[in-house]
Amino acid sequence: MKEGELGNFESFAEGLAVLGKLTKIDSAVRAAVDSSRVPPSEVRKMLKCSTITEISNTPLYQFMTDLFESVGLGQMEIVKADNFRYVFSVPDNPIAKAYRLKGKKTCYITSDAIEEFFTKDLGLPSEVNETACMNEGAEKCTFTVSIQPLAVYKIALDALDREIIRGLRHSKKPEEISQELDMDIQEMEYRLSVLRNYKIVNRENRVTEVGETYYMYMKNQVSVEEDFPAPWEDMQKITSAIAASESFAVAFESAAFKEPMYEVDEEKVVNLSEEAKKSRSFAELLSKQINIEEDEE
Amino acid sequence: MKAYQLEEVKFAISPKDSGINIGLVWKAGKLYLAMSGIMISDGNVWYEIPIEKIRDISITEDNPPRLRINIPALDIEVSGERAETLIALRHFLLPQLVARGEDEELANLVKLWGAGLHSPLLISSLMKTDERRVYHLIEKAEKEGYISGEEITEKGIDLLSEEDVAFIKKLRGEGA
């Protein structure tokens, strides 16, 4: 195919086959996201992990990687994590391999799928970017997830954490607060380490500016945390939803090679880009289109 | 020219940044994929959206899904019942967009170049962009044949509107 035509596919049929594959994956992603809401208690377990190994051992991480593989996005693995950012890579990425484009990032479908999952299913509004792509010469595709910090705080920290912050704001010692909350000192130490990690309190156990902002924001929030079964407890339901969603996409994929192409009468084609350039105003462009239609009649 | 039908749609074409509410002129039609890009037909006219002119393609509404295709000077909005088709079409086309933002910058550079401004510092100030970015654009414009020396080429002129070309000619005393 020539330059300016569909990206470097060997034939139009090959381009349509890739579109069919993407339609199938998009259908599956939509169905998967619709049936995979994760309870905040499980999201919290992952957010509180401080190492990749810990994250890899959470049920949520295992569910997420299985889910992405089952919809056709390849085997995702976490390579880096900090408070508000995760980096995932996909070796041998099937999406990258579907394109013949070189020197460009191609895996927007994966970025969007991760973003949908984090935002809708985990309750963590996020922005996801492909930061390295096999089609740009990288060894594997890499996706960086940037999560809204407030959303992380809202899920990672619970009512007891807020009570600890409240006590610290009133200059109470951790031991005093743990007695008031009937919490053993080890748990208090663990919770303080999490608060330090999130820069809510400093090393001297004083509430930071970030901590003050968080506390004042949450003080006026009335929120009851939802509790419902984790989606991995009923994988059959998700698998069925994905299978059902794919049926129309499969039909598209097979039809793409069977349905006749429309033969376009080139005299009736309006190249919008050219017309917009030639026309001084949109009114002129519209009037041209109306004239074409009137001439037809 | 051959085209493959993807979806029955409603569509609207509106000038970018015009402030005109084009919601008035939604038309019913069909969305097609062709070798050169996207085509939409209302039954009479085939509107061609060349792939190399698409700057961005985004989903603006979920239910029903609405796809916005952005080319220089125009926004084309397409609404269809099957979300997957429009979302997948976006994912399919995104990696292939060559224009994404840079063609408009190049056109602005060529316009200023044609008007006799060649100082990267001055151009960066007029284009409200970084000077290093201007150097990159000049290099690209030379490499891709939009400018040559202190002149703009025929290919460069093709990037501009007739109004811009007339303005440059007037400025250079060549007549409108």
C-alpha cells in the first residue's frame, strides 16, 4: 500500500483483519470491565504493598493479569511501583505484532484498557501512557499508569488511619492514640509507616501539609465503603460475558473477507480536508455541499 | 475506489473553533473504511477524510458512543449504536495518524517563513512555542520539502489556505 494509505498493511484485507481483531478485543475489554468491579478492601491490599513481589502476590494483581491475557492483550507484568504510579510491561505484545508500522507507538488499545480497568473497576481515576513500544524498537511494550493521588488516599487509608491523623494533629503520642483506639502497637507502627510512605506524616510523626489537606478534605466527606464479592470469586460469569461480547466481533472478522466492497463513485467524493482549505468559511463549504446535492436532484 | 461498510451512523461536520453549534446539521449515513482513510456517505455525497490529514480521533461520549475526528479546520462527529466498532476504529487509526498536531505547527511555520520571518527566536515568540521546537520544525520543513532556503516550495504552499497564500503574496507585493 502507498504512503498516506492504511498503515503499511500488505493489503486492504490485512488492514480489515487487524480492525476485526481490535473490534474483538475492544468488545471483550468492555465486557470484562463491566463485570469486574473490585471491592475497595482488595484494592487497598494492593495499594499498600511496597514491593513488586508483594504486589505480584495479591489476588487483585493475579486477577488483573489473567483478565488482560484472556481478552487478548498479552501477558502483562509489573516492573515498577510507587505510591501513585505503576509501570507494566507486555513482552511479545500481540497488539504491537499486529501492526506493520515501525518507529511509532501502536498499542493505544492496551493503554485504554488498563485505564478503563483502573478507573472503573478499581475506583482509581488514572491516565495510562505507552512509554515504550516494540514497534519503536523496545524489547517489550511498557505502560505507565499515573493515578490521582486523592483517589489513592481515599482507598488506601481507612477510618482508623484518619483517627490516627486526628490524634497526631492534637499532638498525641502514637502510644496514646493506640490505647484510645484499642490497637496493638505493631499495627500502629505499620499504619504509621504507610502514612509516612504516603507523606501524610513525617519521620517525627507530625502531620505534613499533604496530610492536613487530606484530613480537611476527608473530614467533610460522608462515605460508607462498599463491600461486595471480588470478581475472581465468579470467573465463570466474566468468561461468559467476554464470550458473548465477542460473537458480533467474530462475525465482523469473518465477514470482512466475504462481503463485497462498495465501489465509490469518485465524482461524488468530497475531500473534506481539501474543501476546508479552499473555502474561506464553513458557510461556503456547506453551501458547496448543498449545491452538490441540488445538482444531484 | 473501494470501501468497506463499518456502521450505520449519524454524522455532523463543523468548523473548528467556530463557536457554531453544528448539532443542527446531523445527517444519517454510513461509515466506511477505505484505503485512503475514512469515508462517510449520506447516500448522495461521499465525504472523504484522508488518513494523513487526521490530527486526532477521540471518543467524546459513551452512550451512545460518539467519535470525533479532527482534521485541520474541521471536526467531524460520528455517532453509532455499536460502541465497539467506533472504539476499535479509533484504536486502529491512532497509530497511523501522521499529522497529530505537528502539521498545524508546520503550516504556521511555513506561513511565517513565506511572510519573510526566518528568525527562530521571533518565530518561537509568534508561535508561542519553545525555540528548540522551532529549530526542529524548520529542520523537518526543509527535510520534507516545505521550505527551501528562504522560500516556501509548492509543497509548502499546499499546506496553506488560499487566504493565507493571498495574504503572503500581498505582503511580498506579488498581488493577491
